[in-house]
Amino acid sequence: MIIILLFIFAGIFVPIVSANDPYTVDITQKLPKPCTEFPLGTDHLGRCMLSRLIYGIRTSLSTAIIATILMLAIGVPLGIVAGYTGGWIDNLIMRLVDIASTFPSGLCALGIVGVLGSSTVNIMLVFVLLWWAPFARIVRSTVIKLKEKEFVLAAVASGSSRVSIILKHIILNVISPIIVLATLRIAAVIMHVAGFSFIGLGSQPLTADWGVMLSDSRQYLTSQPLMLVWPGLAIMLAVFAFNMLGEGVKFSDGTDFNAEAVIFNLKRWVKNPRHASLTSVNVESMEAVDNYTVKIVFENGAYPILTELTYPRPVRFLSPSSITEDPGNPMGTFTKPVGTGQWMLESYEKDQEFTFVPNPYYWGEKPKIDRLKFKVIPDGQARALALQSGEIDILGGDLIGKIPMESLLELKNSGNFEISLVGTMCSHFIAFNQEVEAFQDKNVRLAMNYAINKKSIAEDIFDNIGLEANGLYQNGVPYTTIENNYGFSNDKEKAQKLLEAAGYIDTNGDGIPEKNGKNLEFNFVLTTAEFPERKSLAEFVQSELSSVGIMV
């Protein structure tokens, strides 16, 4: 950061910082050793090297910063629109991203220069037209996650417009990843523009430009090596400084989260038959293009791959220091959790408690508290009592740390605790045993679905803590649509007609339909250890099925 600030200061106040005119030619002063008047010496035309380096800051940084701003101006809005809108608009924008990502920037720059002529503006144009795509892709993926967050859903429910939601809730939360990529892009543009100027396709001779200065110094490599050192050092420092600024992500042990770390983690689960259900497991090759770019070639291209790579299991990223080599285990042995999140493990007592403290290397917003302690309390009622007694401060979760429904309602009605509800991907299912002859008939299964009033379960048994099932999965589960994820309304009359269509008729008037002499009755097996409310739920389901003649 200090190096960048020095560069920016020198670039803005060039006339003050620079004592000499970088364009004044004085052959009588060519190639002297550094002196008071020329601290870094002069070049082959007697021009002050220090002044040309300082004026070169303007050329290099202004080109890189303007190019990156233009990339942001194109990529960020398109990414927001694609992520928030979805549908065909998302598909169209992402196809444009794919197209822009396929062109090699170097070859395209040569082509543009060949048509439009050599200039820094033309080189900058190429990078803008091609390098906006990563910004759009990163912003889109971030927005897709954000729009399912509670604060965004609350804004939607309150009637806020899309523009208002994007401006107030979305943009502020995509700044961090944008800044990281932007600083890396500035460094890349500085290096590429200097490279093209070096070969005569960027800034033209006589211009105070680092690439031009490198080019001019080639013939004096042996006699005046400092002519080459100074512009090379300036480029190196600028690229290094912006790369370090954008580097951002480190593991909690201070090691870099880089391309090698990514490949290390991917190798731990790709090609593993255990994860054969994922398309992304079929990897042909992986390669670290540079420190922060990984090229992955999949055996088969498939749309779900990008979504699968966001799964926390098995796609988790640990520091290589988390694993120790084990001669008997090619995957190594896990020894300690070292990740990149806000928190890092301080202590762990098996089956007792574990403590997290802030990760000093975390790239984003720092935690507002200095310690989190988790206690292991297996019994649900005991967890609720621990909260009421003040032994713990927070309780809850989908599965781990779940609050029994009776306890939750008691806590809610007491008025002493704040209850927060968030969306989930969890659902309650009843599974059919296909070995039972009756369940092999689709009409019987459909009848049971129509017989159960799922809305009443959500409202009356769960006290509106949860929603009725309108499909097999929650709406937030990837790839669920109205067409492939549909539910069944509560229609007991229709349920009875389906049972009749399946051949189940109550012939003896006992209220239980039968077929081939067998009553329509089943055993309902469940466990209440972790979900005590399932007893009430099972009794309600038993009553509902009984109302259409199914004995449970």
C-alpha cells in the first residue's frame, strides 16, 4: 500500500517531484553516472532518467486504472443484472462472458494494433473488451448468493423496487471481491502495456513510458546496465504492490491461498468414486497458470459444474499445513483445521467444547467479538435449559444444535429471548418402503400425499416456524423449478377416488378399504431423539390418513 501511495503521489505531483524535463534532449549529457543534477543518470539522449521514470508513472498507472474502471463499468452492471434477474437474460450475458473469455488477449492485441495502428489506447481497448468478463462472472455468483439472504428477502417482502434493493443491499456486498480482482487487473495491465511498448506496439518512442525506456536501454545492456535496471525495477515494484494489495486471501496460519493450494485441495476429491454423483469429479487435468489462476479441464462439459464447485462438501479448501504426510495413506492425515474464514480454531475438547478466535489474516470485515465458544450438549431439552439459565447465549440450527419445537415455542412466548428465522434447504420427508405391495401402486402414494394437510402442519403444529412443502425440495435448492418441483394440495375427496382407482374398496363397512382381502394399513416408524416434535407430527399424519380410510 505504501508503494502504491508513493506512486500515486509522484504521478499527481509530477512537476513538483521531478526537477528536470523528461523530454529535454541534451546529447552533451548522455549516459553520465548518477550525480546531484541527475540522481539516476541520463539516457542515450541526455534525458533525466529519474524524471522519465516519474512521468512514466502517469502513463502506466493512468492507462491501467482507466482500463480497469472501464472493465468495472461493463462487467459489474452485467454481473448484477445476470445474477439478480436470472432466466434467459442470465444465459445471454453468461454466453457473452464465455465468448469474451475464449479470446487470447495477446493475439487480439496484435490484431487490433495491426488494423488500428500502434498506440496505448488501442492496447487498452483490447484488455477492456476481453477482461470485463471475470468481473461479470464474480459479481453474478456473489449476487446469486446474496439474493437468497434474509435481508434481501425482507426488502423484497417490504415492496422495495429492484433498483433500490440492488443499490442498498447488493452493491455494497460485492465490493470486496471486486476490489481484489481490480487490483490484480491493474497490475496485469501495467505489465502488458509495458510489454507492448517494449516491442513498439504501445507508447511510441520519445514518450516517457517504462516500456519504451526498457526498449531504449537494450543496446546499452552491457555498457550502461542501470538504464535497464531503473524502468525494470519500477515495473516490478508497481506490479508487486498491486498484486500484494489484491492478494487478499490467506489461510489462518498466514500462508497464501493460491493456485497451488487450490489444486492441492481439488486433488483430494476429484476422481474419487465416493463423489461420482458430481459431474465436476471427472477432471482430466489441472494446471496453475499463475499464482491466482487455475485451469481445470473436465472430461465432460456440463452446466452444473460451476454450481457444484460452490458446495462445501466435498469442495472445501484447507491449508496444505492441515494435512501431514502418512506413508499408509496417500491422502495424508488430517491434523488441524486451517481455513480462510473469519474465524480460526483456538482450542478443542472432544465431545465437550471448542473455541474460535478471529482470523488475523481474514480479507473481509473483521468480527466484532473476540471469541466464540461452542458447547456440546447432546440433549435438546438440556440445550434449551442451558439457554434459559444463561449458561449459553445462542442456540439453534437446522440439525446440529436444533431447538425442540416445544422448547422453541416456550422461549418465543416468554418474551425474554429474540427469535431469528432464516431460510433453509432442509425438508421433512416420509419415505415409502417399495417392498410393500400397496406402495408399488402410484395411486396409493398419490392418495397419501393428497390426504395430508401440509399447511396445517406448518401453521398449527410448527406454529409457522417453517413452510408447507410445495415440492420435494425447497425453492433455494439449485435447479428446482415449478415444472420439476411440484407438490400436492390437501384434497381428501381426490385421495379417496385415487384409492378406489387402485382397487381399494371398503366392502365390510369398517372404514378401512381393502383389496384382495387385505386391509390398507401400514406401520409408520420414526425416531424422536433429535426431533421430539415428530411424535405430534406422526399422530397428525396418522389422523389425516385415517380420514381417507388408511389405517396407520
